[in-house]
Amino acid sequence: MIALVRQRVSGPLDSQITKALVSAAIDFCKRSALVHMERTFDVVYEGQTVSFAKASSINRQARQQVTEPQVTGSVIHRITAGSNDLQRGVDYHVQSAESIRFLSEFNDVRIIGAIEPLPTATLIPTAIIEDYAEALADGATAILQLQPGKPWTNPDAAGARKMAFNDAVRDAYRFRVEHTPNAEPYNPVRRRSFC
């Protein structure tokens, strides 16, 4: 990935490029919800708070030599118990995209959402690298080119790179929603009474 960014901008150190790549990956994942994850629990108890991604196996499987968590929750799409959708505010509270507190006991719980890299990550999710490496390089380049007072500063080129990055984010979001029914925005019908 560093080589792709170097093709677009010269001058920044590898550490600056890495930081820009992680920032671009966080932005990409947060807005596109591309990297989909489901976590299951046999049972959750009333008052129990669970972690969506940080304590999941995805962090343990990242790489053997990496000991720090690499990803965190980005978006919670829905939570089910068996075949029933649980209601936000009635059955659970989403304290953050990473932390869910259950208000009742449920069996066969499934949390469905998206993840993003942590700011301290040294690894970027493979799903982004495989299909959106060029876009990620564009996003990182735009970040670098917008740094004031640097020899590689170029706001005009950064604008073009940012547009390409934003187009890829929209394409990735569309892909996720069209190909993953659980990632569709969930807005149940609510009965209202007006006096």
C-alpha cells in the first residue's frame, strides 16, 4: 500500500504514509460499512454489556505476531435473539458501536454490524485491500496533500483524490447494502397516535 501512495505523492516518510493509510481506512470503513461482521452469543443476561469487535476472534486471528486489537465496531446494523429482531431502547442500549448493554436476558443472540481499524492498527482489513486499494491510496494521498507547509502539499490534487475516494466509499456502501440483507438500514414501522 505504501508503494501505491508513493506513486501519487513523493516526500512523506513511510510512518506518515502508514498513518494516513490507517486514517483513510477508518474513514472508508465508517462511511461504507463494507467490512461486515456477525457475532453470536448463546445467552446474554439482563444488565450484561458485551463487546462487538474488540473481544471477538477477528482480533485474535489478525496475525500471530500482532498482540494489540486491530479493529473496533463501526456500525451496529441489528441485533436478533433467535429469529426475532430486538428493539433498540427496549431490549438493549447501544453505548457505542463497540459496546451493547442488554436490558433483558436473551438466548441465541446475534449482533450484526460493521468494523473499522483502530487508530493504532498496524493491519488494514483484507476486504478493503483486495477491492479498494487504489481508493484507499487516493484517500491517504489526499490526507497527505492537505497537510499545510509540507513540500508535497497540493490542495488541488487533494480535491481530485478525495473525490475518487468518496466515489469508492459510495460504491462500497451500495455493494454492502445490496449484497447483505442484514446490512440494510433497519427502520421498523412504529404505531403513532395523535390527539
